[in-house]
Amino acid sequence: MLDSARRTPSLLWPSIGTIIFVVVVPGTVVVYVPFFLSDWHVAAPFFGLRAVRWLGGLLVVCALPVFTDFILRFVREGRGTPAPIAPTRHLVMHGSFGYVRNPGYIAVVSLVLGQGLFFGSTAVLLYGLGVSVAFHLFVVLYEEPTLRRQFGEEYVAYCRDVPRWIPRRRRRPDGGARASHL
């Protein structure tokens, strides 16, 4: 009889792959490029309003737990990585994925835009808008068709229940609100 360690695939390789992916891809998008564009120099706040700087900081602070949930769920629930070269074996649908299909992309864009607002950097804000357009095109042209092929009707049903970009509470088939697990 197989022990539980043999029946349950190890999380070692998905964890290592996810760490490498996070350092290289989101690390570049969220850390290196905004630093290159702004030198993380705090300029005057947009429109002279300190509230805009606070909004940027709030975006960053709120995006971090969403991003953390995203990467942990890819490893634990999906048994894979966010990288297309080492995808998940299971469709990830819980936690932040219960409210929106793309919480990782939303978190990354929020981290970039938050930095742009916090540092008062037009260059970082424009970069963040470009990143959001690139993410949308990647999701629509590559990711969604790939997930549809990989997970079939399970993914189609998930798409019917959970929006792509704008989070909302999930609905039960009878129309009543259903709380998702975060």
C-alpha cells in the first residue's frame, strides 16, 4: 500500500518552479521596471493631493495578500506553477479565484499602478496601463483557450460563474449569494 507521501504528489517542484517564476517574471514587472522608470524617487503627488499617494500605498498593501494567495494556490491547489511551461494539473478556483478568474494579474497591475501613484511617476503609470493591456491580450488570446482545452467543461462552467477582471461575489445556481472561501 502506498503511503500518503506517495499518493499525494510532492509540492517541492511546484514550489521551486513558482519561486523561480515569481523572482523572474513578477519580480521584473513589479520591481525592476518600475525602479528603472522611477528610481523609486518620491516626486510631488499627482494633482498636489497627498490622498493620491495614500491611494497608491493602499493599492500596494491590498494587492500583496491577493498576490500571495494567487501563488500559494497555484502550488497547493493547482499542483503546478503560474508559468505556462509548468502549468497546474488542477483548475484553481478557490480563494481569490472564487471572486475573479485572474487575481494574479490584477494584483500585479495594482502593485505597478500603486507604485506609480505613490511615487508620483507618470512613466510608471503608463507602464502599468501597458502591462494591463498586455495581460488582457495574453489572457484572451492564449490563456483562456489553453485552459478551455485543458479543463474542458469544468473551465467553461467556472467562466460562467466567475468574472474575468471585475471581482464580484459568487452566485448560487438559484440566484442567491454564496460566500466564497478566501
